[in-house]
Amino acid sequence: METLSRLGSALPFIHEDNSITPLIKSEERFRPTKKAIEAELSNPESDGITWEQLIERLLEIFDSDEVNIDEVEELLSAYHTIKTDWKKYAKYDAYKYTRNLVHEGNGKFNLMLLCWGPGNQSSIHDHADAHCFVKNLEGDMKETRFDWPSDKESEDGTMVEKGAVHIKPDDVTYMSDELGLHRVENTSHSNPAVSLHLYSPPFQSCQMFDERTGKALRCPMTFWSKYGEKIHRKKSERMYDVVSTAD
């Protein structure tokens, strides 16, 4: 059982054992909601939890003194995608995928919608020592994992692929820097895709890697929209969007 331990007032950081320094202790005031959601999860005839229950329970989980990776994955799996729940956050761009902030999670995690046009893909990237959970909400996606260049490279210097998995709607995946690097893509060349991403702790930049050479470039992570409203930035700021394509 893997847990993300939390304590104190600063943002958490990752340890070699895949745990995070504790932040804040949990409080009993959250128990009624937890019991209600656990009842939904244990009911074989349940249609799953609602979008509102998902977010509320995530806030409870990450307010605990320990966060269980399996519990977060189970919770994300229990939400069965309904487009009307998240449609207002889904903002697209004609040339690249977009990062749309849904919730800031009181600084302990953030939740965002990534909208992928046909054929869009991220660069190969790390997660800046954060834990990454991804739930596919719409479309067909693919995750390809790579070894860190410092750990393994081919004879010609190209990065080494560890494996790939196709992600269908309602599938949930987990990723961390301990597991390597990855690239995510919309495999359809005619239909869009939408994925829900949770990062703990939130991060503002990450490393992107050239598959041919393994060389890394640190780039800022920007949002296309926040809470359903498009962000209008200066032209100089938008230049980063060309390279800031990792999640």
C-alpha cells in the first residue's frame, strides 16, 4: 500500500519511497461525506459518484495526514464521465492541447482538464517530483513511458521506451518520476479527447526531453483557462505555449 504522508504548512516534497512529507492532519468534520461516498463505492448497483462528490472527497483525502495512492485511483475510477459536468472547463485550441484549471485544491493538489485536438500529443516530460493521476473523460488516448536518459539510453543516444498503454474513457493511470518519463497523446486524427489530471503537489515548470538526444529543457507550465474562463495573456507570454506542452 503506497501512501503520500503529509504534515506541516509548506508544500509537500517527494521522497525516494514515493511518499510526500506530511502537510496537515485530517479532521473529523469530513466523516459524513466520506461515509456517504464509501456507501456509493460499496454498492454494486451504484452508478458511481457525482462530479461534486469527486471534488469534495479529493479535498478531504488531501487534508489527511496520509494519502493513499490506491484510494485516489479508486475515487477517480468511481466517477463515470458525464460531459455536462465538465463541459464548461473544456477549452480547445486549433493547434495544440490546452491545460484548463478546474480546482486549486487548497494548495495541496490541483485538478485540471486537458483538451486534446485530433492527433495532439505532449512532449516527453517529467513531473517535477509531483504525483500525477490521469483519468480519461473522452476519446482514445495513449501513454508511452521512457527511461530517464541518465538511467538508460540506446547506442545512438536516443531515449529508451519502456512500454505503452491505450487509455479508454473512464480509465485511470498513475505516474511519478520514480516510474520514469512519459508522453501522452490523442490517438484519433478525427476526434478530440479530454483527460482529467490531478497533481500533488502542484508545479509550475517541468523538464521536457528530446527523444533523439535525451537532452532536457525546463519550461513553464501555463493555463489556457481557469475555472471555465479563458486567460488572456500578452504575446510574449504566449510564446511559451509553443514549448509548454507537457502533462
